[in-house]
Amino acid sequence: LAQVRAASAMESADEDEGWANVSREEWLRKLDCADLFESDIHNVVLNYLAVQGFQDAAEAFAAEAQLQPEVPLDSVGRRAAIRQSVLAGDVQGAISILQALDGSILLSFPEVHFRLRQQQLCKIIADGEVERAIEFARQVVLPFVDENPAMLPQLEHAMGLLAFREASNSAFGETVSAVAREELADEVDEAILRFYDVQKEATLENILKHIKHVEAALVEKACTAPRLDFSTASQAGIAFGGD
């Protein structure tokens, strides 16, 4: 965090203010002077653990640092379970976990709920259960289309699988592929994070991206730019100039 603030200040400063050839010592002094609170670091760490799905570590860290998590930490493990269920083709299992987590999630994201039901329909068709598929489409999936007609092409795409003996090898086979399940799992996970007002990328990831952006901008301005060596994750890893 201190690295971001110091680098951003250097990027915006005019070169005649002495920034173009800042020394290592001056840079580290500015890092030490940057306003940074222990609570900031703790919250960044907890956010990373929660977004990345490390529930046990997040719970232990929150308890030790006496933090109030921005999301219910039991949702972290459930997100992982939901993802595994979707990837395994167990959409009903994923929906059950989602509803147990918070029934408002699917209500808040009807397009995601529809995509889950569409995938569930595709699985029924791929299993050769034609009559069940037609009934499921009529009773469960069609009401979504009644509410939002823009979803009709996706329903028609799924129903197109009925015309083929082997759904996975048909013109619509991508709807029952592992790639489709992976994409759906990502959509569901993002919806859960959005429900709790959490970005899908951890704050730490955004900080590192910003550091790299600022470093590149400084190099472009021909400044003697400090570069943080992420392999060491320490001030000792800061390189200067062409080093």
C-alpha cells in the first residue's frame, strides 16, 4: 500500500521537482512516511483470503486480528462447494447450497438462476430423459422466459439438443461441455461476490496491478523508477534504474 502511494505521487510529480533521479534511500524514506495503518494491511489480507476461497485461514486470521469480515466467512467455503457442484454437473446441488447460503442471491440475479436451470435442462437431455426434459423446460425454465423474453434464444438452444442422439457431439454440444460448466461456475461465483458487494478480484491483486502500471508509466517518462521485486515481497527487493 505504501509502495502504491509513493509510486503514484512520483508518477504525478513534475520532473523538475527532483523526482527524475530519486535515490534508493529517498524512496525508502518516503515509503516510511506514507500513511499506512495496520488495520489496512489486515483488511487487505482478509479480503484476499475470502475472495480466493481460503475459509479456514480467513476465519483464523479474522479471529486473531479481531476483524469484522466484509462477507460472511461461511460463504467462502460454500462458494467452493457450489463451484465444485456446478463443475461436476450437479446443478441442483449447487442451487440447494446457494439457497441455504442466502435465498436472496438467486432472486437478485435471475439471469444466473436461469443459466443454472438451463444447464440443468441440458444435463437431463444429455442423459436421454426426453419426457422429463420437456416437462422440466415447461415447468421450471419457461417461466424465466415469460419474465424476460430475451432469454428465449438460450432456451431454444438448449432444446435443440433433443434433435440429436449424442448431445455432446451435436451442433449444440458446447452447452454440455466442461468449458460451459466452468463459465457457469465463474458466473455464479461472481454473482455471490456481487451480492455481498465484493469485487471478484482481491484488493491485493488490484494493488499489484496498479504498482506495475505506475512502474511502466515512470519508465516511459525516463524516470529512475523503483521496481518492486514481487518474488521477494520486501523492500530489499526494490531495484532501481537499470539494475
